[in-house]
Amino acid sequence: MKNGEPSPDLYLIGTGVGGGLQLTIEAQRILDKVGRAYALHLPTPLRRHLRSLRVKTVDLSDRFADPRPLRDAYLDVTNFLLARVASERPVVVLTPGSPLFLNSIGRLLVLQGRRSGMQIRTIPGVSPLDALISYVGVDVAGFGLQVFTGHRLATTPTRLDPTIPLAVLELAGVGIVDTQTDAADQPARYAPLWGVLAAAYPPNHPATLVNVTGSNGRKSHATLPLRRFAEFVPSIRDNSHLFLDAARPQQRQPAQEV
């Protein structure tokens, strides 16, 4: 308890992006104090680091092994973790990126946990959006930013504003609806997404694919005209995102003196 606040029943800790060691000092202090944590698909460098801190980790990835809708798997993991609070309080959950950003399990834990009267504390981490902004250098304060997941744009009618920069996150999630969906390179999966983008931007508008990769969070990128979007598909990975800068009208050429 600190400053009269009740001790948390549940900690949600963001681990950052790209498999790097991006745990905050605050997060490491919590892990050192509790000594155990639950996670999904921990990157190898982070798993080794936690082992060096003598933090016991439990990987819940096997709950995604059986064929079923993703929403059912999310609910299963959520209910399991909330049930653990009764016997292991506090429970620590490590989530990729930041706990409540593009994280269905994190949002479900907060929603259902608070309904049950649990004290929940979230420890933010570096999100995919943070990583993308730091790479492309877009001035969000000056130009704004539209942010959607690829799956959202591909499945929900959305009117984009081409005068505002656009970030399309989690490209690998397009068309994934269950735990056994084949995520192999399938250009057809991305046709609805390309259609939405093509309706808002000219065919030669530059699109940049950014992959956050490696244990140190390195990034690779490629920029192509939007009409060549299909060429990105073989390079799309779990940490792939797309950036389209604003489509600015061409400046008029000064009139020539006669």
C-alpha cells in the first residue's frame, strides 16, 4: 500500500516491441518483488533476462493450440488469470507492447477485473505506435495521425482522410479470425485493405512498410507506390506496420512572364 492506496491484485506490464529489453525500471522492481509472471510468447532475450532476475514465468501459449475463434481463446486466458488472483495475489501479466494498446486480453482483464472489484495497475511499455512514430518521424502535433489496425480497415467500412498521415498497425492480423488461420503469404487476404487505401490515395502515393525486428528493436523498411502494395505481402511479419504520409496538393508553378 502506498499513500493510502490499496495494493494491486493484478499488474499488467508492457514489455515493449521487437523482442528487445524494454522493461521499465518500475516494471523490473515489481517483478523482483513478486517473483513470478504469466505471459504469451516471451521473446528469448526477455525470457533470459527474467531468468537472470530469478523471476519465474508461466507461458500460456498452449491455450491457443486448439482450433477455436480468437475471441474464445482470449476469454479463456482472461478467465484463467482472473481466477489466479484468488490464490496468488498479486498476479503479474506481461503483455507485448503496452498493456491496453491493441491488446484484447489486457482490455478484457481490466474490464472484467474492475467489475469484480479488483485493484488493477497497468505499467505502460513501448507500443507499436511509439516505435512507428519514432521511425518515420511524423509530426503528430502538427499534422495529426489516423491510426487503425489492418484488420479494422479490411473488415469495417472506414472513410480515410488523405490529408492526414495514416498508420496501419498489425498488418499480419488481417484476415486472422481463429487460432488456426493460416497466416502464410496470401495476397488475397490483403485485397480488402488495399481497396480501402486505393479509394483514398492516388496510385503513386508512397507507402512505407516498417518491420520492427531483432532483439534490439532494429527496424527494416521499404517504400513503394501504393499500386504495388502486393509486393509488400511476402515481407509482412508479426511486427509489420504501414505508414502513409499526408497526400498534399501539388504547389502551383509560378506563372511564366511573357
